[in-house]
Amino acid sequence: MSVLEPRDRIEQLAKNGKITPQEAKSLLGAMAARSEPSWLHYAVNPFLKLNSGAAAAIGLVLSAAQVAASRLGIRYDGFIDLHVSRDGAVASFERAALEAFVAWVPPAIVFWVGSRVLGGRTRLVDFVGVTGFAHVPYVVATPFFVWLMRLHNAPSTKSGLSAQDGLGVAVALGALAWMITWLYQGFVHASNLQGAKRVSGFVFAMIAAETLAKLLLVFA
């Protein structure tokens, strides 16, 4: 004997005349409201609603934004790396474009291969979307770092670390934590791995992706 889902049960009650159509509609609406994740769920895991194509498209826009930010002294020179130039040094356009590419596509391939090795049912485009979209926190924080850099470069009689430096470190760590959270949620969502496999797979994929990105930039 099969067990009916709550939605099917309500529809059957309405069909049999046990409840009115209006009551059924009200009950189904209440169920939908309870099952809809809150904005906090989407802040922690945007991949609940974001499809791979949209995430990849946003990743492309973010890469362009990273190249533009390099004109202001902000560098994304690694998979999860972000550095602010204190002396106003600016990377060449070609170097900035390479860094944006290396921070996005090679890590996606590493994630995909790692997931496949562990038996995940995956598509490369899913991870392209994940590793691209996960850079949102860094790009969002970029205007703050530009402002901080200008404050630091302004003439001052103070020496040593300032309150602005401490704030910059806090914002950078917060953006990094947010990015890693999204990468983990995206890895779980895209790989369909369960239990220890998804945790160990994510850790090894992160290490491998960062190592590969650094090697590519060193030898490019």
C-alpha cells in the first residue's frame, strides 16, 4: 500500500468532497509557504535557485569586473586569493585577464574531475557556474578595498597598523568565508555526493584547485 504525499492527500480529499476547493487551495498555499526557503537559505546556498547557465553567465561578468578592478590595484591572483596593492602597482591587462581565467575555469575542471573520481553524477558546466559565481563576495567587497587603499596611500604621520587595516582584514576574511561556503554548497549541489565523500572531495578539490592556479600563474 503506497503512502500519499501531503499534497496528493489534500488533492484527494478535495476530489472526494471531504474538503472544499477553497480549503484545499488554502492548505496547499500554506504548505508552499512553509517549504519555500528563506532569504537566509539563499544567502548561504544560492544554488537552490540559480541554474548552471545563469551562474556561468554571472561568472563571466564577475571575471570582467575582476579585470577592471585590477586597474585600481586589486588583484585576484589565485583561486581564492585577493590582494590589494599598497604602492599603486597595476598589473597589465593580459596578466589581469589571465588571473581572472585561472581563478575560474581550471578550478572548475578540478572540481569536476574530483567529483567524477568519487562517483558523482556531474556536468562540467555545473562547476563552471559554481566557481564563477562564488567570486561574488570578493567583487562586492572590491569598492571597500579601493577606498581602503586610497586611505592607506594618503599622507599620514601615523606608523604601524591602523584601524582601517584591521577592518580590511576582517572584511577580507568575511568575504573569503562567504566564498568558501558557496563553493562547498555548490560542490555538494553539483556533485550529488553524500556523506564523507562530499566533505573529503571538497577539501581535496580546494587544495588541488588553489595549487593548480598558483602553478599556472607562476609558469605562465
